Amino acid sequence: MNFLFNIFSSRAPLHKQSKKTENLDSDYLKAKEFMQWQVLIKRRIKDAILIGLGVFSAGFGLKGFLLPNGFIDGGAVGISLLIREVTSLKLSVLLVLVNSPFILMGFKTISKEFALKTAIGIIALSLIVAFIPYPQITHDKLLVAVFGGFFLGAGIGLAVRGGGVIDGTEVMAISIYRKFGISVGDIILIFNIIIFSVAAYLLSIETALYSILTYLSASKTVDFIIEGLEELTGVTIISVKSEEIREMIINEMGRGVTIYNGERGFGNHEIKNKEIKILFTVITRLEVNKLNTNIKKIDPNAFTIMSSIKDAKGGMIKKRPLKS
């Protein structure tokens, strides 16, 4: 009898301990979901602010400088401006029509979220151009070229920092790069040479030359805002949740990952010099925003290092198709 009593009495604490473990697991999952929700909301607000500022800045560059003086820029915005000068169609309509194919490319090659942000940004820009009466700043051609390009480039750069674009040329360039391996910079350069050549023929050589100056001013401003001209970014991630981050990069980002064995060299005696997995991946700068958000969802304390990559070949540089 004492033997049976000991068996049943020993089971009771195990049952209570099991319930306690389940409750702890449930609380942990709820806390994790809440933390992920907070990260996502903060990122959404930040992205909306950046894209909003970008749209207003680009609108100011267009209506305050370029439009009143008949200047154009490179890229999809340049095509829209060129068509407007030749046909007198509304720029607000042309911005949407010209960028629509690039939005579809972004949907197929980058992500649905990126395509949605791009569509919202372009529609917002077209509405601002149509309805907000920006003041005309100057007629001086040099000032128009430099500062018109500056505000337009700042708008494009801020939109990219927010996870979208308001000029779809770079989306097209990245799509071509992934299919044919031609560098993004070369594609954009060829595309803009064609635009400015047509502008010289249809408008005037002087207008085309000033427009090239506008494009240079805009492109340098974009580079400054985004912090790097290179189309590829190398990312090193050090985290105690490296396995979850690895699966996210492969399954959600569609990117390859290289794993290094390392040791932690900080902290108290208990965690010092413990082994840890170090992840390295290569992404485009348009995917940096999404990767940062996903990493913060998994581990807000992850140590992330990003560096610009001039060029990369071989391995899994091209994004693989994601599982539906």
C-alpha cells in the first residue's frame, strides 16, 4: 500500500509541473507575438512617414523647379516629364501610367509589400502634383537643375528607405540584372542615355544638357539618402536565434545563407566564449528594409552588420522562387 501511495503521490507534482510549463510556454508565445506586432507597427509607421516625406519632397522638386522651366529628369519620372512636354498631357496621369509596368515587375521580382508601397507612393505623388500648389522658386536654369534634382532625388531616396520607390527604373534594372546578369548601374545608365538623347532631339540640346545636370544632382542625392550606390548589400547577423533567422532568410526572403562557427567574446562568465552561429547573406538594397523588420521580429537584440558590395558572382546571388 505504501508503494502504491508513493507512485500516485509522485505523479501529482509532475502533473502540476506540466501545467506550469504549458502556461509558461503560452505566456512566452503571447509575449513573442506581441513583440513582433510592436515591431511591425513601428516599422509600418516609419515607412509611411518616410514615403510621405519622399512624396512631398519629389512634388516640390517637380512643381517648384522642373515643370515651370520645362526640364526633365532620368528614369520613369523623366519619361513622364518628356511625354508631358511633347503632348501636354497631365503629369499626374503620366506618372501612374509610366510606372504601372514597374509596379508589376516589383510584385513579381521583389515582394507584394514592396509593390503595394510603390503603388501607394506613386499614386500619392500624382495626387500631390495634381492638387497641391507649390510655389515656383526660380527661373535660373542652373539653380533649377541643381535644386530640382536635389529635392526630386531626396524624395526618391526617402521612398526607398521606406521600402518602396516612386520611380520604377531601378525595379526594371534589378529584374534585368537577375535574368541576364548585366549590372544595375549599366542598365540605368543606358536607359537614361536613351531618354536624354530623345530629349535633345525633341526639345533642344541645351534642355537635354541641363536635364543631365538635374539627373546627376538627383542621383547623388539618392545615393546620399540611401547610404550607398551599390545594388548589393552584404549582411552579417550574430544572434542566439540564428537558426530561426536562417530559416526566415531562406523561406521568406528567398536568399542563400553562409554559416560561420564563432564564439561570443562578451558578457558575464556564464555566457562568455560560448559557441554561436554567424550568418552571412547578400541582398539588394530594396530588400534591406524587409530583412531588418524580420530580424527584429525574431531577435530585437541581434547584432547586424551591413556593408556595400561592388559586385558579386556565383553562389546564390539570384533570388530563388519562394514556395507558395
